[in-house]
Amino acid sequence: MSLLRASSGFAGDFKIIDLPFGNGVVESLRSGDLVHLSGIMYTGRDQTHRRLCAMLDKGKELPVNLAGQLLYYVGPSPARPGRVIGAAGPTTSYRMDTYTPRLLELGLKATLGKGSRSMTVRESMKQHGAIYLAAFGGAGALLSQRIKSVDLVAFEDAGPEAMFRFEVEEFPAVVINDVVGNDFYEQIAAGS
Amino acid sequence: MKTIEASTITEAVRELAVTAAYDLEPDILEALIAARDRETSPLAQSVLELLVMNADIASREKIPACQDTGICTIFISLGQDVRIEGDLIKAVQEGVRIGYDEGYLRKSVCDVITRKNTGTNVPAVVHVEVEAGDQCRIRFLPKGCGSENMSGLKMLPPSAGIPGALEYIVETVVNAGPNPCPPLVVGVGIGGTFEKAAYMAKKSLLRPVGLAGDREDVARLEKDVLNRINREGRGVHGLGGGNTALAVHIDTFPTHIASLPVAVNIQCHSHRHKEILL
């Protein structure tokens, strides 16, 4: 664990970020920044997104106010008795692209997953001052140790696709899209 | 004639399902460690170290290495001198069901029309091949769909030739970008028919990571494609460096004079595969 605890072992320093975000924090982050997230985040993947947007279509109130929050794209494996959660790494984000702009309009400040976002989502993030981060895909066992508590928020019948509230400690991630429109994957592909 | 009880098959599959999720095989672990040791990008190297640590935690804590414990593809090579006492396919599905339940593995299989989760992770996709002998070999390949979704198949004209086929493979991997969790194992099937190419691509993933194919000319193509993919510099998780792929496995089969099918099955770094011989 020392690799991620001590910045000296990893390539670069981790910025310490509390969740939900304090004033100006989202705006201060730039593509390529490594962060340690601590505090509260909400989760959701395909089914949760589909249902949240269906609720909005019907003019219903969402189960949680997403303004100022971070939404983590994850469908955890079941917890063994005595454990908080099973493996809980990120799922691929582009599947949420269709739904994301509507949630950003509600004030959602950040999304966390893995892989590239569409141009539409990137434009929407710029417009609403939101960011996108990548967690380390396929490191679900390690990441589960950074999740300190889990509460069900909504859609229990969706099983692993339900919406949860996580309390996390030093959850590692990389900023991919910042508020000024940079995309870290693009920067890497361009050789910068 | 050798008899194998269906219950023996169920127990074997249950064990494969659970251990595949927790314990990465030595071939993929060694490939990740070798990639870490030769990686020149500090960020990519750190991420590779994290993945090696993750595998260690998964194995020690009996927690899946990745939460996407996949949809299961199971290849059975059934000796023609084996008699199964009971229903083979039912026995296999039952093994998957029990394994995913008892192992605290994620149930990720849903009805394709209603999207309702089956709640059991069955059905698994089962392929049975009959061969000479009196053994039953079961190979278990649970696959997450972050990588599966980035796979592709193209029916090229013969005029595209092998250069065209190689270009399609590289393009498929590069276009996948960071989505399928690189570093990847790239399974390729060239030739045969539409479904044969896809079948070969998936089955080639069962080879020990990086083990060259039987044909010398094909082995050269594997090396060539691997170098071309890694020269693109997308790297581990798309964060840069020289390890977008750990290996390219190409299987071939004769094809029609009018055809050149090419299938690319992308596998993530959490390359879970197990087998047992009964």
C-alpha cells in the first residue's frame, strides 16, 4: 500500500481532495493531475443512469441531489460477510455519455470512470465547469480497500447496478478532462 | 470407455469459476511484471506496479481482481471415449451458478431484450469439441465486457491481403484507446468463415500469454503487430508508455478464395483463465 500512500513511490504527487468539492477545487484541477479523493461520492452505471433520466423525463425528484457531487461509475461485486464491499473498480464511461449532460445540467461536478468521453460530454463539462477523472481500471481489489462505508441510495432491484453512497479514503484517480477543455488521453496520444 | 459423473463436471466448473476470479494465472502475472520492469514512462510503470499489487491483494483476501467477473465462455474438449453420466451442459451451467454465488462474484448476465439481470450469471457460453481420447478438458474464460465491447470483425476482400488484415488489427486496438483496460492481450482469428474467425480469436486467448503460434510465418506477424500497437504509445490505461499490449495471439484457418475474415477479440490485463483435465 505504500506505493499509493506515499507520493514518493508513485510517479508524481497526489493532490488531496475532499468530497463533496470545496469552493474552487474543481476549477483548480488540470488534466494529468493525480488525486486522492476522500469523503462522499455517489455511484451509478447503466441502469442507474437510465432510471435517473427516466425520472427526470417524468418530472420526478431524484433520490439524491447531485449538485456539487461526484458520480462514480461502478458496479461492485458482492461483499463477503464482515466486509464493506467486494471489488469496486471503475467501469467504462462512454456508455454513460448519452445521459451525462443532463446530470451536469443539475450541477453534478465530476464523474469518475475509465476510458474516453464523447465530444458532446466534453463540451457539456466545459459549459458547466465539471471534470472527468479516471480511476485505475482492473484494480478492483485494491480500490475496495479505500471504500470505508457503503449505503444503498436507490434501485436495489438493479443488483450491482444499484445506486450507492460511498465513503472513501484516499481513493486514487487521474484527472482526464478539466474545466478548460484539456483531455489527458488526447495529450498522451499526441505525444505531449 | 471412461465415465464422468455430471456432478464431477459441476464441481470442477465451480472451482474454476471461483479461483479464476481471485487468482491470476502465472502467465499473465509474469507478463505484467515484465512490462513493469521494461516500462520507461514513470506513470505507466507506477500503474503496472499497482496492478501487480492488486493481483496480490485479490489472491490473499479472496476478493475478485476485478469487479467485472464477466460472462463465462467455457471450452470443453470432450474425448470421444468419454461417457458423461447426466447432462453435460446443465452440469456446466450449474457449476457457474454455484461458483458465482458462493464466491461472492458479480452476476453480470442479463436478458438481452429486457436487460433484466438473470441473477445467477448463467447462462454461460459453452463450446464443446469432440476429439480423440478419453479425457475431458474444461477451459474457463470469464470475460469482462469493457474489453469484449472493443472487439471487432471484418470481412476483408482478398485484395486487402495480410497487410490489410494487420492494419485492421492495429486500428481496432488503437481506436479502443483506454476503454478496454490496457495492457491488453489481443486475440486474433484470420481466415475460415465469419463465425470461425471470431471463435479462433477468442480461443487464441487461452494460449499462455506471449507464446508464439505454431506457424513460423504467423509468429512473425504476431511480433510485427505487437510492435506496431506498442509504437502508437497509448500505453497502460491510455496513460502513455510502451505497453498498450502484452501479446498478440493469431490463429489461422484456410478460407474461401473470395474471402479474408479477420476477427479481433480484445482482452484486458485482468486476463482470467483456468483449466482442468478430467
